[in-house]
Amino acid sequence: MRIFLVLLISLYSFSIPKAASPVYEVKNGTILFHSSAELELIKASSDQLKGLVDTDKKNFAFKISMNSFRGFNSPLQREHFNENYVESGKFPDASFSGKIIEDDDLTKDGTYTLRAKGLLTVHGVSQERIIRSNVTVRQGKIKLNSIFTVLLTDHNIKIPRIVSEKLSSEIKVEIQAELEEKK
């Protein structure tokens, strides 16, 4: 009887490992930004978005290489963006990482509006942000769409007075991403 009790207690002391929660990674992602200033509209985009979402722990992390943005109104404008404003040689990536606030089950098909709370890091400066996203889950794939603004002053990006009418202090950002379960 004692052996049976010891065996029973031993079995309860070992927890059966829970199946690993799905982790989704960006398979296709685009970031578009535009500056709508008094004298000029500037648009650029990148399809180099990288990211992971752990649906069980509600954690996420996304990043983009600042050098990967294309578009602009001229090659010189792109050069100024990388060298003078975001200083991509010194601060090569922008990122956003944190937790999903809502308790929606992203393993189930549906359409969700989620808030993500975390640190948005641009130009080496991190700011706590809550960013809303529209998320659609279909057959194990996640589509994400988010639109938000970034204030250049929040990230110590200075606009010289000479171009202040050509570059907005508030940049509109749109993200579209498709995520699939990481294999």
C-alpha cells in the first residue's frame, strides 16, 4: 500500500507538459508611412516587416529595417530620411513589442479589434504606446491591419526649419501583415 501511495504522489508531482501554444510569424508584411505637410506629401513603404505573436502568452514583437523603405519623391529625399532624420546607420531598426490587452482566442476563426500595449522604438527612443489593430483569423492564418500616428518629437527626430513646411511632425503609419503558425 505504501508503494502505491508513493507512486501516486510521484505521478501527481510530475506535471504533464502542456502542448506548446502556437507562435505565429509574419510571412508577408508591409509598412507604409506618409507625411502630409503644407508643401509636400511624402510616401514610402517597406515589405520587410518581421514579427512574432505568441497567441497563448499574448506576447508580440515586430521590427523593420529603416533602410528598407522605398518610395519618397526622390533618391535625395530617401538619403536625407536615412542619414539626417532616422539616422539608420546608428539606429537601423524600428520595433514594437509588448502584450495584447484583449483576451480573444486568436486560434479561432473570427474578426477581432485588439489593442496592443508595448514599447514603440524609433530612432533609438522607446515610447509606451497602445496601438489598435483589426485582426482576422481564417483557417489558422492571421491578417492584421493597423493605422496609427507617430510624433517625430516623441522619438527625438528633429525637423530643420528650412524643411518644416515639407515634412509633417506627425507621420501616419499603416501596417498590413499576414501571419502563419511558425513551423
